[in-house]
Amino acid sequence: MTRHPALALSILAFATGAASPPDGVVFDPATGYRIASYRAVVSPPPPGVRPIDAAAVARLVDEGRATLIDVVPAEGGVRLPDGTWRLAREQRGIPGAAWFPEAGRGAIDQAIGRWFLSGVARLHARAPQRTLIVFCLADCWMSWNAALRLKRAGFRSVRWFAEGADGWRDLGRPLVPMAPFPERR
């Protein structure tokens, strides 16, 4: 048993969606996912996931060898019970990317987790030879979490694009309006 039962109970409550993380706790000790302060410098890639830079992403996209997975959160947006989203503002991302808002959180709703993993599995089944490239924005831990989540789920060709949509834009590439990846019906 932990020597700090109140902290352990706070972390458990947060991990199950019942509360906010305790002050100062940014990683879930059980899963290793970042659970707070998502916009911060991210240095090493997730364990077992190789990083990829903007130029290499652009090359793979141009060659048709990439499946882009965007996990930028839907700021002010909500997922409705039927799986559709009500967005507070337009989201812009890399053309051709599949957008899975909220899938990069450290502690995610089970329905979002199932939607994310099954959606990526559908995309990967359509083009299994393509590299799965997970991104968010620069200095965002959500893509780190999502890349690790995919690796742990058994996806082998996962790469982490730390610069994200910001790095794409910095290459002079366009960002386009996005819609969340559709639920399977």
C-alpha cells in the first residue's frame, strides 16, 4: 500500500474520469501517459516509437505512403452520445489527416478510446503498408500519448511527428478545415 493514500485515491479518481489530477502530478503512475499540462516541451519520443520530422512527413505524404492521425483536442467542442461532435470553432489540420479529437489525453473516456483504436484499425486495414504518423501541435503531449497508445495496442508502423500541424505550416504547406473521423455505424 502506498504511503500517501490520499494521493493514490486522487490519481485513481482522475484516471477514471471522476476528478482532476492532484496538484503537481503530470504523469499517470500506472500508465505513464501525460495527464496534465499538455502544452509543454516534449523531448524524448514515446517508448518504442520513432520520431519523424516535417520534411520526412511531407515526403511520405507526397509519395502516398502515410496515414496521418491528428489528435488535436476539440477546444470547446463536445462529443454527443451518438458519436457526432458539436464544435465550438473550426479546426484546421493537415490535408488528408484523420482527426480524432481528445484521443491524446492521458486519461480518456472509454468510448473515445474505442473510437480511436477502431478508427485507426480501419484506416490501417485500408492501407497496411503506410506509416501511421501521429501528430498534434508543436510542444503538445497529446500526440506523444496517442502514439504510445497505438504502439501499446499493437500497431507496428507508428511514428511520432512532434512538430505537428505547426511544423507542417512552417514548411509552407496548407492547413485545411477538419471534421472528426466518423464513427462506424
